[in-house]
Amino acid sequence: MGSNSMKTECCMRVRAAHLAREYADIKEEIDLAIEHVLGSGWHIMGEHGRRFEDDFTRYLGTRFGVGVNSGSDALYIALCSLGVRRGDEVITVSETFVSTVDAVARNGATPVFVDIDPRTYCMDSSIVEAAITERTRALIPVHLYGHPCKMDEIMEIANRHNLRVIEDASQAHGAEFSGRKVGAFGDIGCFSFYPTKNLGAYGDSGMIVTNDEYLAEQSRRIRNYGQTSKYCHDFIGVNSRMDEIQAAILGAKLRHLDSWNSRRREVAKIYQAELDASLAHLPIEMSYAKHVYHQYVVGIECRDQVVEEMKRVGVECGIHYPIPVHLQKAYLSTAKPITLPVTESVSRTCISLPMSPYLTSDEALTAVSALEEAISSLSR
Ligand SMILES: *Cc1c(COP(=O)(O)O)cnc(C)c1O
């Protein structure tokens, strides 16, 4: 172990995520998967990639899966395959990771932001219709922190206005809306397999899922230099493929996803039971939802001081996200200016407590007391 990680290990009592523990737990399966790929001598676009596309789409209940290099590229290629381009508007949220919106801008289209529902932190479907213009082409709801968006209402609006829907499910592998897995509702679902996601590779990876054969084929061509057949390029694509090592690792890890999500839900239950709801705004799970707690996010005043104080006593928290996308420098001139009161208030108050399937119950309790002590020391 390097001296850097030693140092963080001993001053941090509770880390935010635990990938080394995960690897120690499933080392044999992972090592075997990697050896398989290395022994095959085939590293890009081979049997492991195809098998993982099949396994993951079977898990979700969609027809097609197209493995790509990252969640960001999944979103970019998804919009490309739908023909979204300059002059088009795409409605999405500002309370998300920036790359949801980057995908719109990279296609030359204009992102249009709507505010979020303060209960779920997801796109507020009741205000989407007011944002639709004759230029609107698509909606990108984001299943933020692992809670599903209200997909019945979103699909109904999209159908009424003839809009396409791309779900950003990068934080919601296995989450369900009314008993159906998210990613399978829209025209296209996009997933990131960044290492800390609920299902993560040991590097960058992502996937596009769809029931539409044309969109799947088009995405396959775009991810592979716009190639229609060997060395024939009818349009300009990109190089964005899932490599075989990541596919083999993801295939091995997919078998654990449901039990890992169950453990995340148990950790959430501990937080829910132990945290004083008068000190922090706690997340809720709507009756239609199965939440997979990619993050367990609470809302508190004096957030920045609380995070600092928790860090001082050795509990690592995250902030998702401190600056909403519509207030990022990159978007001040590209997106329509707008005020989003709920989004802006969440960005000031949100704090992500340590959360992973490998967080122990004792560590969760340590995080709870550190949070409560930090809050009361600040109010003294
Ligand atoms: C992680 C994430 C992405 C980007 O995925 P990468 O694989 O890191 O490119 C996009 N959207 C959301 C909501 C994410 O959480």
C-alpha cells in the first residue's frame, strides 16, 4: 500500500466509499474474469462486451445494449442517434452531474433547465410542460441519488408533445419505478459504470440501452468511428467502446448488484432510524419508488462548516453538487438564464453521508453521531 493511501486510511475513520473492501471480497471472481480476457488476446469489442450487453439488458428488461466508454459518452451518443442538433432544445435538470448537460451542448443543442421536486430531488414533472417550445426535441430526466423520476408523468408528457426521452440512470442501476427498472422507460436509457456507481467498472465504462433496433444500430456505428461496415464511414463518429477487461469485470459484478443494493437500503434504514429529523432534512422513498441510495443525501444549514467539522473528526462526506449546472461558468452563456429556487437551495444545503455496500453499521452510527455533534457544536 502506498504512503498516500496509508495516510488517508489512518486519519479518516469513515470513508465515503470502499472499493478496496469490495475487491477484497470478490477478488477471486474479478481476477478470474481479468485472466480470461488477457488469455484470450482480444481486448476491444469481443465476447465479453457482447455478453455483458446481453446480461445487463436482460437484468433491466430492455432489448438492446450498446457498451461505450463512459456514462458521458452514452448520453452524447444517445442524443446523436436521435438526431438532436443545433437549434434543438433539450429539457433537463440543473441538479445533476455536469455531464448530463454537457451531452446536450456537445451535440450543439440548447439545454433548458427545469427545477426539481424537493421531496425526490428529481425533475419536477408538473412544470416540464411549461418549458416546452416548438424547438424542444427531448427530455432528459435524471434518477438522482438512486431515486426514480416520476416516469409515468414524464412519458405521458413526452408522448403528448412527440418528444424523445433519454433517462440518465447513471446513479440508479436497479432502481425501480412502479416495479419496473429505470432505464427501460424512455426511448433510451444511459448508464455510467464509473467505479463508485452502484455497478462500477475498475475504470471508465457506460452503456446505452433501448428497445429500438434503429437507435441501437445507430449508437453502435457512432461509438465505432461512424463505421457502417469495415473501413466504410458514412458519417463522423467517435471512438467510445467498452473494453473487454471492464466488460468482464462488470459481468462478474452484476451478479452482486441486487445484494449490494439491498445493503445500501439497509444502511439507509440505519441512517433513517438514527438521525434526528429535526436537525436534518432526510431523504424519502416515494410509494412508487424503489430507491437504491447511490447517495444518502440530507439537507442542513451551515453545510460547509458541518462538512469541515466532520472531516476533522474523520468522517468523509460528499457534496452532490455544490454548484448547480446553470450557475457553472461553462453554462452562463450557453444555456437560457434561469432561476431555480429548489435546485439552488439543495446545492447550498446538501451533504452526502458515507454510503456503500461495504460501509459497516458501526461506521454508519459513527457518521450519525459526527453529524449530530457537528450541527450542535455550530449552534452552540
Ligand atoms: C456519473 C454520472 C454521469 C457521467 O458518467 P461518467 O461515466 O463519469 O462519464 C452522468 N450523469 C450522472 C447523473 C452521473 O452520476
